[in-house]
Amino acid sequence: MRADVRQVADGAYLVHGGNTNWVILTEGDAVTLIDTGYPGDRQRLLDSLAAVGRSPEAVTAVLITHAHNDHLGSAEYLRAAYGTPVLLHPAEVPHARRDFLQQVTVGEVLRNAWRPGVLPWMVHVLRSGGTEQHPVTAPRPFPAATGPLDLPGRPVPVHTPGHTDGHTVFHLPESGLVVSGDALVSGHATSRIRGPHLLPDMFHHERARALASLDVIEELDADVLLPGHGPVHRGPVRDAARRARELAG
């Protein structure tokens, strides 16, 4: 099955893979890739680049919102095969190396197996290589200077801890976009909520910090949300963050 590639703005594409999204930003022939899906999404990832007329060699850098297996899946492959730098928040760099793992455990999933959608989601995770570990051998931190990265799309990293310690969203002020990873989603196989919301509690390393990070997202001036899970959400991102906070109680 091919990935579903949707253009959301000039030079910006949201790609729906196997239950997880990634984002392609283009500028001329060059590409910034934000997240990479599950390990089992690799062919979809390559196909999505081809769908926008680019090759893996064109990827200037891979930016990772957070180092969970469903977002990190092919980062090491691109680094090893093409020399593509893999960049994360400094707090997320050791997570990408797998010095430690801040991810829901099989036991926690099984304790929540009675919830709607959890067992089918777990089957998908297993089939997609979601329990495999593909650490990035040489991940790099974002440059110390604040502001936009010197990459296609000029994304601005914004630290939003809670889901993991180094979780980062990417703000594209010129395009009015926020790439929100798992800090704010619009759908998930284990959630009955549609529209902006937090993932179920079991997925967050520190739920209180994830909730507090909605305050940070609320301050970003944008009207299109590109989440790590679910469809594109159009409307003021500040309203999306407020809605998620209200639903979280």
C-alpha cells in the first residue's frame, strides 16, 4: 500500500503512512524530512519522496519530533545509506541512540487492552516493526542558536516536553504551519476522539508536562496543524491547543 501524500501548502506535504504521519518540505531540489514512520513504512517513505519528485539523496536533513519507533523508523537507514544528518532536541539525542527508552511498554498496552482499538493497534504495531529497535548511531542536536533552521522550509524547533523529554514541534511561520508530532494529534487508532486532542495517557512519559506543553503550542501563530497521527487540521492552532486542554480535563 502506498503512502497518502497530501500537499498542504507551497512546498509542504503531509504523508499518511501506516498509522503515523511524516512531513516533506521542499525548496528547489532539496528536502527536509520531518519524521520517518515505522520501520515497516520504509517503502512508503521512499514512494512519498518519489511522489513529490524527489529522491532520498535530496534529503538535506531528517528532523525527528521524538524518538519513538513509529517516528524514528527509517532515520538510521537514511543516515547510513545516504549520509543524511538526523537532528533532534539535545534531550532527545540519547533517546534516539537508545541510551534509554521512554515508550509505552507491552505490559502497559496489555493492561489497557480492554480499551476500544488497542488490540487492533497492537497488531498493526507488530506487523510494522514497531517493537523493533533501530537506534540512530550518530544523532545530532539542533544548533544552539534559536530561530529557523537553515533547511528547506525554514522550520523553527519548539521544545514541547512531556510525551518524551525532548519532544519538539516545528513551526513554519511563513507558511502558517505547525508540525506537532505527538504533542497534539487529530486522531489515533486507540482514541475515539476526532479533532485536536492529546494521545491517551499511557503514551506520555509525563502527562503533566505534555499538558503544559499545550500552552507553548497555543502561542504559535499558525492556522494549519500537521499532526503525527490523524488528518491535517485547519483552523487557528491556538484553538486546537485549547480544545485539547479542555478534553484532557
